[in-house]
Amino acid sequence: MTTDTTRRVEIPRTLTVKELADLLDRSPIGVVKVLMTNGVMAEVTKTIDYDTAAIVAVELGFEPLEGEADVVEEPEPAAQEDLFTEAPDPEETQAPRPPIVAVLGHVDHGKTTLLDAIRQTNVTEAEAGGITQHIGAYQATLGEKPITFLDTPGHEAFTAMRARGAQATDIAVLVVAANDGVMPQTREAIDHVRAAGVPLVVALNKIDIENVNVDRVKAQLSDAQVLIEEYGGDTPLVPVSGTTRQGLDDLLETILLVAEVQDYQANADRPAAGVVLEAALDRRQGSRTTLLVQRGTLRQGDALLVGGTWGRVKAMFDFSGARIRSAGPSAPVSILGVQDLAAAGDRFRVLESDRSAKRLYEQAKRAREAVEAQRQHAASLDALFGEISRGEVKELNLVLKTDVDGSVEPLRRSLEQLTNEEVHVKVIHAAPGAITESDVNLAAAAQGIVLGFQVGTEPGARKLANAERVEIRRYEIIYQLIEEVEAAVSGMLEPVDVDIVDAHAEVLQVFPIRRIGNIAGARCDDGAIRPDLAVRVFRGGKDVSSGKIRSLRRFQEEAREVVAGQEFGVAVEGFEAFEIGDKLEFYHTERQSRVVRGGRVEPAGSASERAYRDTPRAGARSRRQHVPPPGTRE
């Protein structure tokens, strides 16, 4: 029932959080906080639906009324796809084009070094930790025949990016180090190539290392269902060395031979279309987007529809940074002029004018936001009910900002995998670009922290973070980011009682003692037994009883300690039914902290945790020798 003090407000079927705040005459942060208490994570620019907005209005003392609005109905998936779907070009318009090659393989097997040798430029040292952090595209030429290479990341957290790289290519080059052989990520890369259905060429790298067993690697490839030509299969294998440049021409010739057999063609005399490889924000130039032209010719001044955004090509650069005015099929280019950050893997196409591009963009944007608002509302309610049903769950809320779009989802997945039965890791917002005031406000409302991966912090955001006491941490190496969040999650876990086994013994005789009961005459097999320990009794492999030591004696005297090889007598509280041959396990209980490793919770001193700590990983020294420095605090 509406009271006199309740104000009515007409709310459209979809609107942004900022528009709702203005409609209710409230601050955007206040609206964001109400949304978060109802399980909805949204920035001020986020579009929400009427049902979500109505909840906020009611909590703020309004009576919501659903208003009329020109909202695009939910489109079929095909309708979105149709924006980029075009009829195939006639065969007579097609001409040979350069092959597009993805280089995949296990971390540290030398993919970037191999490409560096091919291009005769230096990329490896520019990457933090010597590990490729995101996709780059380059061209090499052999006898005036160009080849486009995509350098896909090798770090394990970037599995999704590597898969995307395989899907954008004609030929996959699998780099396998001759000294290491087939590793887990090698098999993973093989699966991606097989799923993409593209031809495979194996580059057997690091053959300059002495005493490598090439036959062993070939056998491992066969085990992974990669049958090389030498073994009667159809997969070429080329021995190479990125360090000495041995075999590089052979590798390029093999790629061109495969391309000739496959006969890759495209129509260059038409408006361009292709795929987004990468997008990043440049402080001076704005959005900088790396495109791979797959058909047609892209020219400076062209109007573009790019995924969920649009723009005009204001400037265009080739892979070396040289400014160019046009780019044909298979060419990787970096352009300026796209309005917003496109997502890696988005498709693009050239349209006849800015007006056409903007019209299609607005149409798709409104439809997409309406659908997204409905999905977010349903997903948020599901999450809220799930948390209620589970009882009180600790949460670590994170706002994640990365240098490029391609890093967002892999990092989000790596962080959310740290969730366990006691602590829920929630990335409430993740996007490319510098850390802004909006990020800090979101973290403040959620009582979370802001993580930045290879990004800066805007001055206003730093000042607001100090005022709101929001912690901002920035990282250059992915290992440090993930390990510090693991440490934070571990710190939120309650310690547990862990039984530590001190010794084992076997019952040799049983002695009945007046006023004490039966005592076990036993021999200590290992460890050391003290009177303050507890004991478990095992019979036939089964635990039959346990209790504290009531009496521990040697030669009728109280014993302070019994070590391996010594015989002794022991009485246990609450148990007398010893039998000859019983096994005794002596232990004490310790209160131990716990750690999180890959989403699993285990005691800090467990064998698996020690193995993790002592295992060297690419880009980092053993944790026994070195603890990585913390991320930079703002």
C-alpha cells in the first residue's frame, strides 16, 4: 500500500546505474551499494533492467512504475552474428594470400626466441619475466613470399588466449624443446590445433644443446597422436635453433610448402573484414587496436564496425611500427580511431560510412545491454541464494585491471580458481585500462582491493583510494599477482588441528598389572616416544582404539623418552585389550595454518605444499631460495 510519504517513480525497462541515480536523486555510489547488498555487481555505466532498478527504488523509499521505453527485443544469436556474416566472394575474385601461422607450445620452449630469430628483432627482453604476456603479430619473408606469424602466449594462465590464436590461423607451428620433449602444455596445444582443424608443423627447437635425444621426442609426439612424416604420418618435423638460427629457412620453406598445398586465397578488391588480435589503451593516442585482415583491403579513413564498438581508421601501422595507408589479406595492422576497447577475438568489417557504422553499433549495443541486464539479474540472484543456502562464507572481493583485453579472462579464471569451501574469491569487476576512480569506488563499496596487472593508476584514483582506505596493488609479473592473492586467501582460513605422527611400535607381550590393568610390552620401530603423546592401536590394519599415554616405563622406571630399537611398557587411557602383534602409532596434535594451492586447501606443512614451494617454475626461482617481492602498493 502506498503511503503519503512514498514517491512514485517511472522507471524505463532498461537504464544505466547513473541514470537510475539521477532519477531517484541519489548519488551513484549509494545506488551501487544498494545493488551490491542485493547481490548485483555493477558500475555506474552498467545497464540494468527494470526488475533490478525496482528493487533499488523500493529500498530507497520509492514506489516503482514500469515505464514505456523503446527497447530492442532480445535478439536471436544469429542476429548478432549477421552483423559480420557476408556472402562468400566469387572464385574468380580470389587470389593467393600469405599464410597465417600460430606458434604454440610449452612455456620456455623458445617460441618467442624462435620468432625473434625469424624477424631479426627483439621482443623477448621487452616482455616482463621473459614470458610473452599477450599476442603480437609479425610478418617474415622468404624469397619475397610473406608469412604472417602470431606469437601466442606460453604461460599456463593464458590457455584461452592460446586457443584463440589457433582459431585465427591457417597453419600451427608446434615448438617442442629437444631437451625437454613433450610437456603438459605441448599436449594442450596439440588439442587446440586438432580442435581448430588446421595443418600442423613441428619445430624441434634447441637442437644446438649437446646430448639431446631427438628420437625420444619423436616417440613422445607419436604417443600424443602426432605422427611425423619420418614415421609414415603427414606432419612435417623441422629441427631448428632459435639461438644459432639453424634450420630457420627450412622451417619457412616447409610452411610455404604446406600453404601451397592448402592453396589459401582471398579477395583483396573489396572492403576489409577480419578479427581483432589485441586492444589496449594508449594514454596519448587512446584506443589502439591490433587487427588481422582476413579478406579485402583495409585503408586509412575506412569506417569500421568492430565487435561491440565502432570507429574510423585515423592512422594505421604495420607490425614494425611503420605508418601505412592500406593493408591487404593476412596483414596484421595496428590502428587508431576505434571508439572503445574491442575484445580480443571480436570480428570487424568495413562499412560505407561513419553513419552506417554508428547506426549498427547503437542497434547492437542496445539489444546487447538489454539481454545482458536480464542475464546479470538472474545470475546475481542465483549467486545470492547460493550464498544464503551455504551459510556465512568469507569473501575476498577483487577489482582487476589489466594492460590489454586478452589478459582479462585468463587472469579472472586463475584468481577465481582460488575459491574454496571457506573463502570465496570474487572478481567483481575486470577490464583493461588504467585504475580509475570508478574502480576505487567499486572496491570501497564491496570492501575489496584493486589489483593492477601492468597498468598505471590515475592521480584521482590514488587520492580517492587514500581517502577511502582502499588498497591498490600493481604487478608486472603474473606469478606475483596470483601468489599474493593465494597468500591473502590463506590468511582468511581458520587454522586446524593436525595429528603429527612421532613414532611406531609393535606389541610383543601383554602384562596384566594389579590396579593398573593390562600393559603392552612393545618395541619402538622408529621415531621417539614421550609420555605426553597420544597413541592409536591398529589391529589387522584397522584402528581399534586411541587415547593418551597413561604410563610409559622401561625396566620398571618411568621413561622420559623411548627411541627406535628399545623395548618398553605402555598403558593407554581407556584401553586394555591389547593383543600380541598390535601396531601402535604415537602422535601429538598441532594447531596449523593452512594454505590454498590451485583452489585446494591443505596444511601449510603438507607434502604437496612443500613440493609446490620447492618446485622451480619458469620466470621465478625456487621459493625455498627466494620469495618474490610483493606487488607495488599505492
